[in-house]
Amino acid sequence: MFNEELIAAKVAARNAGKILMKYYKSEDNKVKMKGIDNPVTIADNEADEYLSDFLIGEFPNDGWLSEETVDTEERLSKDRVWIVDPLDGTKEFIEGIPHFSVSIAMVYDGHPVVGVIYNPATNEMFSCQKGKGVYLNGNKVNASQKTNLLDASITVSRSEVKRKEWEPYRNDFKSINPIGSVAYKLALVSSGNYDIFTTIAPKNEWDICAGNCIINEAGGKLIDLNGAPRLYNQDDTLITPGLIAGDSIAVDKTFAVLKR
């Protein structure tokens, strides 16, 4: 049903990835600060411009929401909206750590129906459309089905680990693994590389929308730390207080641990 959109999203992600790699570990990648601890680079902006030109060029009636494009209310009246982060994991990108990604989702009536997450540094392309499963570089993958948290590896934010926010939970999981890029973490959970994704900090729709689609299609679920799923293309794009994704039973058990 959304095959054309999926093909376009994969082409767009790969080409945006080429833009990012042009600046990766390059002196030309100028960095500015959008806010406290919130950098943006030439690579972010150039990839964003390419993605909006290409995707809205292909689907001119669709809405647009991206981290690097000034938001307008116009998208709220659309039933089809692209939700994009041209470079998720900007800090890792700047530091030369290969944990960053292009994240592209298409939402229909509030629900993500196409998801593409591409890490150009590792050449990993995770993609899905609603009802068709998840593919990593063309091979079908599934989320882990581990339900015992003591056997489960959990992937979390590098900054949350630096702030020692996961110390109280060291004995609740088999391992706690800090990785950059929210989208990339969600993709790694969708393919069973890790069992659970959690963040205890608020995230924006563009951070997680493609990942939400991919987790759903991999047989898992994503909830916020109030226990609710997300409907997308909201007026307020911030999801608070945080998120959990993975196998449904493991997600519910992790939710209970964090609510303790």
C-alpha cells in the first residue's frame, strides 16, 4: 500500500547518507549551537534540504516535520506527513563515533506506516512498511523475544550513562549499553542486536517516529513512560517523560522497574 513511499524513503536516506559522509571526520563540518548541549552542523542542514526537496518533490501534497526545518501549522491539517531527522546523533557524528543515522518516517492519520533508518558509516539500512515486516539490507529481521530482564541487554543514551542515571538499575538487566542516536538504537533493537531500548529523557517525534514503525513491524512495541503509545503529527512534538521499546512483555517489565 505504501510501496512507492518506502522506495522513495530508501533512496532519500541513502543519498542523505552520502551528504553526511562527505562531512564525517572532515574539517569542513562547521558546528553551531542551537541551544545548551544541542549542536547542529552543515551536514544536518544540507541533508535536511536535500530530503525535503526530494520527498516533497515526489509527494507534493504531504506535510513535513523535520528537526532542522522551521515548523508550521500547515502539517496539522494533513493526513499524510513525513517526519524526518536528517542526522540523528549529531554529537556522535561530530566526535567521529559511527553511531548516527538518517531517520525517515511517513505517518498516515497519526500512525507511522513507513520507516527507514540508515547508518551511512556502517552501511546499515533498516526499512519497513506497515504490515510487511522489517528488513536490514534486504534481509528480514525480528526483535528479540527475551522476556527475562536478567537475560536482556538494554541500550540507552550515552549522556544518561555519563550522568550515572542508570546506576540504580545495574542489577535489573544483563547489560546496559550506551549508544548514540535514538533512531539507531531503536533500529538495533528491531533487529535483535539488543533486547530493549529505553530513554528516561523526553524525545521529539522526529527522533523516534521511524523507529516506532520499525519496532512495531519487528514484533515489538513502543510506549512512553506513562505507559501510552504515541500518535504522531501532534501540535507539541515533544514526548515526555521518556520511552521504552522492544518485546511487549519485556517492555512492560522494564516499565515496572523504572516506575519502582
